[in-house]
Amino acid sequence: MKPLRIAQMAPLIESVPPSKYGGTERVVHHLTEELVGRGHEVTLFASGDSHTSAKLFPVVQRGLRLDGKSDCVFPSLLELAKVYLEMEGAFDIVHSHIDCFTFPFAAASSTPTVLTMHGRLDIADFPTMLRGYGNLNYVSISDAQRKPVPDINWSATIYHGYPPERFPFNPEPSDYFLYLGRLSPEKAPDQAIRLARQCGIPLKIAAKIDPSDRTYFEREIRPLLDHPLVEFLGEVGEAEKIVLLKNARALLNTIDWPEPFGLVMIESLACGTPVIVRSCGSAPEIIRQGVTGFLCSSTNDFVEAIGAVGALSRKECRRDFENRFTASHMVDHYEQLYYRLSLDRSVKDLSGMFAEA
């Protein structure tokens, strides 16, 4: 089939890819690179400090977080105006990763838009807003993500994916466990620390602290860090993250919220590292119980899993990643959706021409 002209609209908080923390931007990067590699004409709308083999359209000079900014409303509206108003008709497909800002623009445009929802959908007025634009082309990143709003036009569930070559497999890890992500209440890092102390296992914590979570960190986490088994590393870059993952005995993922996907879990599996995770959100879709990790519901479940994780096959963890969570798998599914929507548009255009005749 002929190559497509595709607009990828990324969030502007971080660069694409991000230098450190930033899951959505990293997914956009791998999606964009794979699409370019397949011969598509891709334009990436992102911050100017992004790195891509696509055509880069810089909406802001650099990722907003680097300038201490968290309000992305006006920059995002500028991004949308560029794609849908100034460049109307320049693309066969628009793929938005910036959620609800896109809705009215996509609804008014003749160009098909794919909307990948990257966050949780059960907050504030979000379900009402989604239902108000229920006929758009939504992609969920797990089936679990859909549960708060099952009654809109879900075009597909497409799991995130990474290039396998970015994550070296390690069959013989060190003796520590790893907590990786953000230090926030819904991630429950305090539980990971208490488990490490209870089970007598070394725990490395590689995590960022958002300004909104600073009070939580000072009150709940900092008092727990003064222990010989616990090593707090702060936020780490991509290279250091991979080294930590591949050498860990297991990822201790004590999340306590309906996480829509959880990139850290597939990053861990890619290195051959099993995942011990609370059974909530997308975790049961990503982790195979007793094969690539353990799904836990109680403190006792976590304690038993920590003791049993050494019996799991690290080769099986890597194999499961290669079979389900590579960038190639992800882009196969997006490509199919792009072509289907493009064909639907062509059929509608032809129908309109015949109707006018």
C-alpha cells in the first residue's frame, strides 16, 4: 500500500524522546521512528529539543518542564491550530497524543484523527467529555483503561512497544530489587520500602519527584529512606535506567491505582527481569501470573512473591516481551488502523462525489 502522510502530535511537557522520565513521549518516539522506517512521510509536532528522523515541527523551543512550566494549555492549542487550521489537508492521518484538547478540532476536520488515550479516564469530568465526542476514533492502551467509559468508539486496544535492541537481556542479575517510576501516593513507594525492610532485601529506588508530590515525599517517604537496605538514586536517565533494570532480581511495582499501561513493566520484561505488581489496572494484561511475574492483592502476596521470584525464567520474560510488546507489534496495529480510516475517508469522499452528480 502507498505510504501515508502522518502528523504525530506529542505532548510538549518533555522532549521526544525525553531525556529522563516521560513515558508518552518515549512511545511517540518509537512509533514515529518505526513509521519513518516503513517509508511513511511523518511530521512530528513536538518541542524543539526533540530528536527524530521524521520532519520536526517545533511548537515550543524545548520541553516545558525544563523551564519549570506545567501549564501546557496555550502551547497545545497552538499545536492543534498548526495541524488542523494552518495545515488542513496536508495529512492523510492525524495521530494525537494530547487527549481532550484535540476533541473539537478532530470533530470538525475532514482528516481522520486517531486519539490514543494515555492516561486514566475515571477522573473529574473526563467521562462526560469523552461521551460528548464519542464518535471519534479512540485507541486504548489496555482493555482495563476502557472500563470507566466503555460506550464510546473504541477503534482498537494497542499495547505500547519498544525496539528489542534497546534492552539487553541479562540472565544473571544482581541481588537487589528495583522500584522505578515516580514517588507519588498512587504509586505507593512507601509499600515497596516497607516490604524491602520486612523481607530483608536490598531495594534501589530510581524515581522522580514532581513538584505536586514534594509534600508527600517529605512526609511519607524521606523518613523511610534512612535504612541500610534502601538506596535512593533520584531520577535517572535512560542508560542508567536500563542498567538498573537488567541487573535487578525483580521489579517491585507496588502501584495502587488503575494504571492504564505501565511502561516500566515491559521495560523490565525486555531485560529478562520479572515483575512483582499489585493486581490492578492493566497489570493482569501485561504480566502472566507465575510466568513473567506475580500479581499480588495483599502484603502477604507480595512477601511470598519476593521469596519465589528466583524460580521464574528470565528467558521467558524476554520471550514474552518479544512476542507481545515490541515497537514492530505496536506499529503493525497502528498501521492497520491508519489504512482502514484512510480507506473509510476515501469511500466517503467518493460517495459524496456521486451524490453531487
